[in-house]
Amino acid sequence: MDAKITTDVMTFRRARREVQLTGRGGTDFGPVLAYLEEHRDYDGLIIYTDGYAPCPAPPQNRRTCILWLFVSEAHYRSCDPKLEHLGQGAYLKRSAR
């Protein structure tokens, strides 16, 4: 269940070349947005998601820009309209390999 923050926050200065994604199901965006309310010094956040979670209330912290990065174009088209009031949406396109 993805209903809490389970790893340390990573800044771009400390970003790794490779990351391991965890979770699967039960997503709740609330804890991440609550974290933003408590830590208003962040200027950006990337949420990588399939979008299948309840739409959260807009945070009071409007300084932090949110990018909703969807796993596919289909997920983007299905979910972005519900989340667009919270930030910008984009999706990953499969390479032509």
C-alpha cells in the first residue's frame, strides 16, 4: 500500500542515476501534499504515477510546482483532467526499440 512516504526525500543535488520504485496499489497522494505543507522550501515535486488514486485537495502551498508524470499516454489522458488543477501533467512515451 502506498499511503505514506517510505523513503528519504531526494533533492536533485543528491539525485541518483538509478532508483528503485516500490509500492503497488492503495496509493494516497495526501501524505506527499501534507509534506509540502510542512516543507514549503521546495520549488518543485515530480509524482510518477498511474494516476489511479483519489484526487487530493489542492495544497495551501502553491509555491511548489507539481509535475504529474504518468506511466503512459493512456493513463495521462484518463487521469490528467482530474489532477490538472494541482499542476502540470506529462507522460512517458515508450522508445521505438
